[in-house]
Amino acid sequence: MVSYMSLLMYGVGGIVVAGMALLVAFQEKLVYVPVLPGLTKSYPITPARLRLIYEDVWLTSSDGLRLHSWFIKFSPDCTGPTILFFQENAGNIAHRLEMVRIMLQKLHCNIFMLSYRGPHFFLSYHDSSSRLLCFSKLFFLTINRYGASDGSPSQEGITRDAQAALDHLSQRTDIDTSQIVVFGRSLGGAVGAVVTKNNPDKVAALILENTFTSILDMAGVLLPFLKWFIGGSMSKGPKVLNFVVRSPWNTLDVVGQVKQPILFLSGQRDEMVPPFHMQMLYAKAAAHNKQCIFVDFPTGMHMDTWLAGGDHYWKSVQTFIQQNVREKKDDESHLNKTGMF
């Protein structure tokens, strides 16, 4: 007769095996979600539709992939600051154009929008608590790509894409390359933290909004039945599945190595990434970097903090850029002229 303990062990073993199979086979499809129901696969609009000054920019990543992006200028002669914007997971750069239009008006800056690499299949989830990516109800959809870029998404690949975008900006002659600000939202925050850490001489400052500490930590939020077997810094379990994760995006470790000023923008009603993730990121960064600022927005959700935050949101970003980019540039120019630098 099979004992209760034996049945329990078999059950636990089955969960581990099933979880491992799911992670190995579908993890990129769980992490990277270019399209959600109701959003178009292609670009629904272009900056021209909003009468923005822009150019189509085609980049080549270090592994040879063709990447599409838009460089949008505040005015024809605006040299900076320039924001290198890394978007959230769902949708493509065209779905952010309305926000970008307002960003131009509020911040008076240029904005570079990168389309991540990306044709692949993905999984999307929804449950009654409105948390996306819940395992209990899943369905498959087929999509073409994040936008017009080639390739398939991965942590290594998207990091290459981000570096290609920054390298392009750093080589432009129509902007002040000392005033490049990286702005990442959600997944884009993980991307932005890496490229900022890797390029201390090219990035003046970093802005993170509603970003997770790591994909490993998010696994326990998105796949509750696996939280004992996979996790990052917050997990107390054995973490036996961690080794199969190809895109860990460990932002908590990365942000602690960033030397540039960092602004943390946190929506306290974020329904996807628990707000304490942003608090942990801030605490880790501030322990080593005295140029960190944390601003929270009581009604901000995952995708609409910029909207829910209203004037307070834009004033926070504007002040951060003014103090850490514009004024710093003015101070350096003054020192150069007086021969003190």
C-alpha cells in the first residue's frame, strides 16, 4: 500500500517535472508578449499621424539582425536631452505614441523608440483578479513581431538591441550626446538598467517605472504553484528550477551597480508587478548610489501611472532631468570656460 508520504512526494515531483517542462519549452513565450487581445500586431499609427517630427531609423544589432526604431524630435533644432525609451512588454512602439506626444510637450526633449526583436508565439493569461499571466486560464495566440524588427526575443538578444540603439544615438551629430537619458517601463526598465550599467560614459541618467526585481521573483507572482521551486532574492524555497531560466532579467543585482542618477516611478495600484519590487530596487540602488529618487503615485496602475500621476508625474520627471542632466551640463560648460575642469 502506497503511503500518504509517498503520494505527496510523487505529487511534488510531478509538479517539479511539469514546471520544468513548461519553463524549458515556453519560457520566452511567457516572458515576451508583443501583442495582447485588442491590440494590433502591426503599427496602427506612425508619428506622422500625430504630426510629430521624426525619422525611421534602421539599426543592425551586433548579431546581424535588422531593427526598426523611430527618432522623434521636439523641434528641428533640439539637441537634447534625448530620452532612449524602452517600452513595456505588451504591444509595440506605436501603442506608446500618444504617451510620447505628451512626453514631448511636457519635457521638451527628443525621444528614441526602439522596436525589440521579436516574431514568436506567446501565451497570455487572465483571471478574475485582473492579474495578467495567471496560469489558471491560458490560451495561445500567434503573432508576427514586436513591431518591424527581425529575430526572436531573448534577454541576450534584447540587450544587444538596446546597445545598438544607444550606440546609434552616441554617434549622432545632431544631438548633445552627453544628455542621453534612458527611460524604461516594466520589462523596459530591466533592459534600461542593463544598458545604463554597461555604459556609464554614454548614459547621463536612468528612469525606471513599475519594473520588477527579476523574472525569477515574478515567477511566484505569475505562476503561484511554482513559487516554492523557482525564485530570486525573495524566494525561500529550494529554487530547483532556476537553472532552466534563460531570461532571468535580474534587475535587483544590476541596479545596485548603476552609478548614474536614478529616478524610480512607482504606481501603488500596479496590478502586475507588486509595488514592493520597486521599493526593493530603490533600496538596493540607494545603498550604493546617493543620486536616487523614489516617487510613488497612489492611483497608478501598471500601464497608466503616467496618466494617473498627472502633473505630479511629469513634474517629477522634468525636475529630475533638469537637476541631473541640464544643470549638470551647464555646470560642466561653466567649469570648462573658466579653466577649472
